[in-house]
Amino acid sequence: MMEGQQSPEIAHDPGDAPDNPFLKLRSRTLIWWMIVGSIVVFVVAALAGLISPLDPLESTTGDIVVEVAFYGLVVVWIVWACRNADIDLGRFVGRVPAGYNWLPAVGLLVTTMTFSLGSLSVAFYGLSRVSPELLESLLSVGGPDPDSMISLVWWVIAAVAVAPVSEEVLFRGVFLSRWGVKWGIGTGIVVSSAIFGILHVDAAGGMASGVVASLLYLQSRTLIVPIAFHAANNLVATAAIFIPASDEPWTFAAELAEIEAMALPGLAMVVVTLPVLIWYVRRHWPSRDAEIPYIKE
């Protein structure tokens, strides 16, 4: 290089920071972890049914066993993956900033829940026209056993505590951070939120909630805020199971009539809330060179 000539500036990628352990984390190992773990859990449950009076594969008990095993495997993988990549769990979860204003999060909660209810109503109406058989199968699956107190209690605990903690740490913490380092935070938000949405009955509402939770995480730099956001959402949704039901037996025809009646109100909910969500996302979308909360100074 000739004397006096300036050396070219080297662009710095925040994902290449030497203290960024998410460069070592491999999210795809979760797939094999879940496959092997599920096989082990099934074998153990089957053997337990042979030597004990309690059948782990019986309907109510089986549902609880499957959910406990699923979330347990997720949590164990998160701890294993973080320790294997030298990720400090305390720093990873973070702390709520002093004087944090929760009011915007409450407003976003109301907006996303309204959007989710509307989008689900529209989706169910469309499905009733295209494939009523599939819709009927979806409506007849899920929910706690109303005659089992154990089932009701577990349903509430899983919805309000277990799912929000494990899912937010996994999707907003591990996946967003890992894919944000690999592809950029914007792409990490989209991919992690899309997968999160696909795993829910209301894919559109789930993805919208995932994007909002991601932005809340990036703004607060702690997973506690999206966990609280998720838990509040599930708490409101779960409260519906305690509303006294009609004495009339459930029929698909009656459910279909309710879906048709909710189609236009649902569309109105989407029309009203979608612009608000778009405005919020555009206003708070991270820059291309933004760093993940774990390494952000």
C-alpha cells in the first residue's frame, strides 16, 4: 500500500462479534432431540402402563403425559443447547428495565387478540366453504376434559405458565437470536414468527403475535416482557373454558351457524386492527445492522 493511502474500511457484522455464542448454537439439533425423546417417552409410558394401575396412554392422562413430555423436552434442549454454546442463561433471559412502561404492551395485547379472533373467524368461515370435514375435525379436537379437575388444572397451568415460558424462550430467545445472527434480525423475526404461527390453529394471528412479541423483546432486551405478553393472551383465552356452557349438546351444525354469524364481524376486526399492527411493526422494525439483545451493549 502506497504511503498516505487510506486502508479500506472493513464492514463489521454484529453477528461476527467474538463474544457472540449464538454463532455456535445449532437450532436444527432440536429436531433430532424431539424425535429421539418422543420415542423414549412413548416406550417409557407404554412400559409404565404394564406395571402400574394408571395407564399413561389413557385419554386424559395420555394428553397430560404428552404435553408434559413435549414441553419438558423443549426445556431440556434449551438448557443443553445454551450450555453447549456457552450462553449465560441469566443474561439470555434478561431483566425488565427500571420504570418499564407496560401500557403499550397492554394496548398491543388487545389489538393482537382482536386481530387473532377476527382472522380465526374468517379462516373458519373460508374452511367451512372449502372443506367442512376438515373444519369439523379441528373443532372436535382439543380442550380439557370438563369432568376431570386434573385436566382443567393442567390446562390452565400449561396455557398460562408452561407454554408462554418455554415457547417464548424457544422462539423469541433461541430461534430469533440464532437466525438473527445467521440471516439478520429482520429475517429472524419473520421466520421464527411464521413457524410459531403455523404451529397454532390461527396461523395468521399466531404469526402476528409472534412478530409483536419479537419487537417487544428487542425493545426491552428481556424475554420476561414477551413471556408476560404471551401469558396474558393465554389467560384471557383460557378463561373462556370457565364460562357456563349451554345445556344443548354440541353439534357441528350449531357451531357452523355461529361461524357464519361471526364471519362479517371477524372481517371487521381484521380491517380495524391490521393497520394498527402494520403501523407498529413499521415504526419499530429493527435496522439491518441491529444486534441481538444478548450482545447489544
